[in-house]
Amino acid sequence: MGEWKCKECGYNIKADAPPEKCPACDKKCEFVDTTCYIPDCGNTGKDPRL
């Protein structure tokens, strides 16, 4: 299971895949995978979309 953040409103959701429509802003938004952004996971946390 991953963690996803709505690029439009910032809503966070835990799911296997991002939803078609954001439950918070009720729009069809891009979701960014924010599951792991620590060095131990191999990511730097410097995703410009966050």
C-alpha cells in the first residue's frame, strides 16, 4: 500500500493506487506518490511536485 498526495489540494490518501477522482476536492487530479522520501528508501525527498 502506498501514500498518495493530490497535487491540486494536498489531500493525502493511503491506497494501492491513486483514485480516479480526489475525495477531498472532487476533481480529477494528478496524485504524487509520497510513500517514502527518506534516504533509507533511496529517495531524496526533493520531488518538485510536492
